[in-house]
Amino acid sequence: MLSEGAAAPAVDLPGYVDGERRRVDLDDYLGEGIVVLAFYPADFNPACTMQESDLGDLDLFTMQKDVSVFGVSPDSTYSHEAFAERYGLHVPLLSDRGGEAADAYGVRTENEVGETLVRRAVFVVDHRGTVQYARAAEDLETPLDVGPVKAAVGDVGGDDTALERYRVGHGHYGEGRETFRTAMAAYEDREWMDARSGFRDAEPDFSAAADHFDTAVRFAETGDFETVVDRTEEKADTLAHAASWLADSADALASGRGKQGRQYREDAQRLLDAATDLSEPPEPDAFRLTADGIELGDSVVVDPEEEEGYDWRADDADGVDTGLAVDDADLDAAVDGETDEYEPADEPDTVEGDLEMDLDAVDAAADEGDGSAADGSSVEGDTVEGDLEMDLDAVDAAADEGDDGEAGDESSEGTGPADGSADAAVEPDAGSPARDEETDGSEAATAVTEPDEDGSGGDEPDEGEDSDVEELDLADPTESDDEDETENERANWDIPGR
């Protein structure tokens, strides 16, 4: 079996990772962070119970930064999928069907009947690609003891790696700082779109810097250096969140949502105040790697009595701190519209695209009251457009006149008796001539009934007969006016609203 202190071999295997099948090249992980390789004989082996598997304890390492964990067995990726789903495993499982990895790490074995098997073993490889821990179980049934593995991972460190990660993080921080300062200047000048773009560009730089600083803290072996870098990580992370809030604020202000934009800015200001209280990250040249660890320059003094843990005394005039504060009073006045400089973006009251609605015209029509569209305005009235148009105003008028026992002033086709007689004669309004209706090119005069001497209509309804206005029978205009239509055909008409 591969011993401690040896260089870890890089192998390329298919695997089941994060719910999908893909190839995993260990060369992409070795030398970048800590790698834990756990070899086991098979999925669903005797060491597994109904409740948990022998790899379950390795899941805790998947939540640690700079630690990559892999389980390796001769099973296929399909077996790995079933195994992971059965026990809820998050550890990537590699398929070593040909025994390539087992041979490279020296864990291939045979049982008493000559079967080729894989020993249960764990290897912890440090960030330099060197095996720092190597253990194998005495038999196949004994599960992994995660305690020594956790201790081995915790013991891995290196000031050289920590300082290198700090340099990378500081580079990202510098890029984010310059972008942030430019965005802040645009924000102060109320150039909202430029500010929003700048803050959104600065956020990932600050986030990347915080990640690298966190890795530096993870590998640091010199206590004072770890304290300094821990503070720089806090500042980078705080500025990343502040940049996100300021981007949202600029976006809201660009859209004319002043109240929301000010609220976002107030949230960001609290983070900016916290970041201002933290010193700027020292330049990488302020640290020097020696045989005894990382030596801090004279400009960086660690004071355990200080709340921040260290004092950065160099001139940091080029830092973000010179441009963090926002002139609250001036910006509030601009947001409230008290100055002429602030002009919120115009947002038309229309739905843009293929359909545009003039909401001002609609509001004006609503103010004029019901039926105002009849005066020729461009706003569409109470009509149902399509093959069938219904004048709802005329229907309402007929219903209102029905309360007085009078029929409407217009006759409609299909409203007379079934035998086609014209008994449904109506009297026109006083002072208005009787109107003719034109149907299929023929004219039908409206019969006007002369009043009796007692002032009543010529045809009085029989006693007991309902004297209310006959309900309008809305005929389908798409059908021909055929006197011989049957009642069944009438029943098949598709009358809207009925």
C-alpha cells in the first residue's frame, strides 16, 4: 500500500458526482487543496446497515472548503447511483472497474477463494500532492474510523500555500476596489446605470478575494498572519455584500423607484460603515516567508488587545475607505425630488410590445361616465368584438323601458310570434319618427298602433296574461332568416351569454 510521504498518483475515472455521471481527473484536485480518497470493496457491502453506509461519515468533509472527498470501488456508476440514493450520500463515487486506482495506491487484494477485491483504506493528500495519512482496515467488514481522518485533515497546513493564496486574493481585492471606486463616483453623480454595472462587476471580485483569504487562513501556520488575513477576509466579504446592495439601489433609482432605492442604499451604508472600520488588506510584500513561518513587516502590528486583532499602520489613502461614504442629505434630497439634478427615468403607462394600451384615454373615458364612447372617441365602447357584436347600451335601454311596460323602439328579428305575424307593434318615442330596419335588402315598416279612446293601446293583453316586456330573443345574425326553421335548429344556435 502507498505509504505516507509518497506522491499521490493522479488517475482519471468515471464517476457519479452531484447526481450525474462524468469523468473525474484527480490531477485537477491534487496540489490545489486537500484530497481524501476512501477505497471500499463494493456498494451495499456487509459493513452497510439498513440505516447507514460505511461512507456516511465522509459526508461531513464535503462541507469544508479546500477539501475534496472521493469514494472509490469497482462498481459501475449505475450501482453508485443506487447506492448514493439509498443512503443519501453526497460523496462523489468513482468507478474503478479495471482496478487502475486500486493498483496505483496498492489496495488490490484477493480473498481465500481467489477473488480479486479492494481493501478498505483511506488516504489524505495535502495541498502539495503528498500523502499525509494512509490507513487500511484489517478486514472488509470493519467500517471506516473517521476520527483519525478528521485529525489528519486538520493537521494539514503550510505557510507557503497560505501566503500564495493571500497574494491571489489580494489581486482580486485590488481589482474589485478599483471597480468599486469608479462605481461609487458614478453613484454620487447619479449616473445610475453606470453605477449599477460597476457594482455588479465589483461584487464577484470581492467574493473571489474573500474565498482566497479564507483558504489562506485555512492553511496558515503562523498565528499572527492568520489573524491579519482573517480580518482581510471579513472586509472583502463585507464589501461584496455592500456592492450587491448598491447595485440594487442604483437599479431602483434608475427606474424611478426612489423610496426603494434609498432603502437599498441605507442597507448598504451600514455595511460600508463596518468596512470602513476595518483596515485595508496589507500588500503581499508586507509579509516574508522564513524557515520559522511568515514574518510580518514593520507596518503591520498585531495587538491582541485591539478589537480588530491587528493594526495596519501604513498609508492606505488609495484604499476603498476614501470613497465609501455617501452624502446622505444630498442624495435624500435628490431621491425626494427636492433638487433639479435628479430626474427619474420615464416609464410610460403602456404595455410595450404588440399590444399597447393608452391608459390615459381609458381613465378619461371612465371619468365621462358610462356610454361616453358613443360620442365618437377612440376608446372602444361596451361591445364584444368579433363575428358577433352586441350593443349593450341598447339592451340596457330596452330593459329600462321595460320597467314602464313599453317595448324598445326598435324591433329585432326573431322577436315576433312564431307564425311570423307582426303583432309586436311598438309606439315610437314622442317627437321621433318611426325607424325602418333593413334586412337582406328588404324593408319592413314598423306598425304603429293608434291609442284607444281611453288612451290604452289597441291590442290589450288578455286578463291574466303577463304584461311585462317580452324577453329579447337575440338571434344569431350569421344564420339566414328562414321562416321554416325548426325548433331543433333554434336550440342548436350558439347564443353568447346563454
